[in-house]
Amino acid sequence: IGSQHPVCHSVDPRDRRLRVSVLIQWENSNVIIDCGPDFREQMLGTLSRNCGPNNPLPEVAGILFTHEHADHVAGLDDIRPFVFNQGDMPIYGHRRVLETLKRRFDYVFATENRYPGAPSVSAWEVQNNVPISIGNIQVVPIEVFHGSLQVFGYRFDNIAYLTDVKTIAPKEIEKLKGLDILVINALRYESHDTHLNIAEAIALAAEIGAKRTYFTHISHNMGFHAEVEKNLPPTIYLAYDGLTLPQAMKRSIFMYLFLFAALWVVFQYVNNVKVYENQESRIEKLQTKLEEASLRSDSLSSRMSDAEYFTIKGNENAYTYFENDGLDLDVLVPKIMDGMYAKTTVDGNDLIPFEGTARPFQINNVQLLNHRWLIADFSDGDRWGEILVQYFINEDGTMDYETIESLVYPE
């Protein structure tokens, strides 16, 4: 508040750094990690496009807390709309964290003489080396240290989220092997007593070895997003408010379903041979179950394929085009998307041929369709629209963009 640092006055929306939090969406489940003082603003921005008369407020399966510092818990009171919609909010954290929340938000935990509008929670203790099931999500706690304070990070399949890390034990690093995406804190260039600086974060990311790493919990002292990111290693990026990462877990769902069905049939077959006399009848039933499971897996695979058909992921020709040019999509796609966001100024984004009402239109999300086109949506907070953009990759690695179609939805 009142800072005169240049980053705090940047027109690049990626330089607007609220307190850290993340929404994990897996199939039909939504899980939030931490709800700091900016939680209400973050939820309004995240849900504004998806909630309305035909799309009610989604349920949140639970909130995972990393630790009890105010920048991670001070927004707990703002879970009220979710509680009014779905009932008690499940919250998860270390015993120490839960006890701290009970003291700070005693009215939330009260069982007698409750204020009628107070939110309510059901508290669940998180212990290291004990996985948690939240809805249909399996969560693995990762123990790290924020100076001398114990903090939990969390792994979801092949994605992990760690914040406020200064040190981590080798046995906890082993729990992070095989990740597609790692999100971890990197506060600034200078050393800090309780946070990783950027050099320490890069070294730890290299040791963990995720395919892609995103730095979060970034101070304005880190510098401008565009300038910092261009100097990072090829598989490391700066996260920013509103960033949406692909659900890497989806790529494994069909394989998991198939292996589960196959292992189930093998187990049942061997068991029946040893125990049951009527082998032929049992095997026939198992074959029927396998066929049904295979049909369900085929259906799921088909739906996933349909969902990604008009995206860069589902376009083999576009993949081949980039590979023939020796381009790495894991590096190129974020660069193309960042180029779209970087065109934002105080007057809006020159790719959007409309004027906002209360404020300039800003690009929210970008989706690559193929090697030449992308689609993006935009909003001024009141109205929403979309643009179809043609993009070009120049020989020097820079990007050019040209809007070829656009629309704004009626209010």
C-alpha cells in the first residue's frame, strides 16, 4: 500500500501480485489451498465467468492450509457464500494450524450461541506421511520448513504445490519425484531468512526435476515479470494472478482405468480358480465386467479426446509442424500466451477492438488451437467477449499477433 516501486505501478497484469492461493479442479471436485486476505477478490475473479442463473456457485470439497501465517488464513471469514450454499466447509491443516484458527476465528468454530451469519467448518488434522482423500482427490502432504516453522505442501497426482519453503528434507524431496508441474515459492533475488530466493528455488527445482516449474509467492522486489522470466531456465516460469495450468493428471486417467480393470480381472480370476468350483460361470461374469469397464474407459477417453480436439494438445498436425521446425511446445506455448498478456496497457489491449465501460477490457484466458490460430476471452468486469487471433513466430523468436474475428456478448 502506497509503494512507489515501479513494479507496483506496472501496466502488465502479471505484475499485480496478490497473496498466494490456488484452486485445484479435478473432475467434479474443487479444492482450495490457503485463503489469505485477498481470497474474496480472487474468488470473484475466478468464478465471475462461471456463476449465474444457469451455473450456480460450485461446491468446494475442502480448503487445505499450508500454515497459520495471516497472509495464508486471514480470508477464512469469506468462505460464507460457499457455506451458505453447501453447509460446513471441510478444512485441513496441521494440528497447530487448526488450533490457531480456533483462537483467531472462535466464532467460526463456536457450537453454542453462534452468530446466525457466521461461516461454519469441519476441521481435519493433516499428518505427514498420511495421504488425505478429499472427494475423489488423493492428496499427499509434503513437509517443508519456513525458517523453523513446519509447513505443509501438497501433491495431487503429478502436480505439487509448495509455498513458504526455506528448507526441505531429502526424504520429502523423494515424494516429489516424477512431477509434471511443480509450483514453489521464490521471493526475490536477495537472500531471505525464511523464504527461498530465486537462486535457491532454481536449484531446488532442478533437484526435484519436474517437467515444468512455476514460481509463486513473488515480491515486487523480484522485478518485472517479463524481464525476470526471460532470464529463467527453459522449463521454469513465473506464475501470476489468474494463471490457469492444464490438468496434467487427465493424460493418465485412461491408463489408470485400464490398468485397474485389468488387475481387477486378473485378481478375481486367480482367486476363483483357487476357491470357486464354478469357474466358467465366474469367468464369464468377469469378462462381462471387463467389457463394461472397457466401454466406460473408451467413453471417457472419447470425451477427453473431444474436449481437446480443437486445442494444440489434440492437433497432431500442429505438433508435427512445430517439431519439424525444432520448436519445443513446453517452452513455446507459455511464451505465446505471455506475449498476448504483455500487450496489455493502461488503455486496454490493442488486440481487443472494443472499449470497456467501467474500465478497459483485459485478456483473461488464452487457448492455442493450432500452429497459427489462438482464441482468447476478455472482460472489463461487466461484459465478456472473445477474439480469434492469428499469430506468427518470427525468426528471431519474437511473436506477432493479428485479430481476425471478435465479439462481445450482450449484457
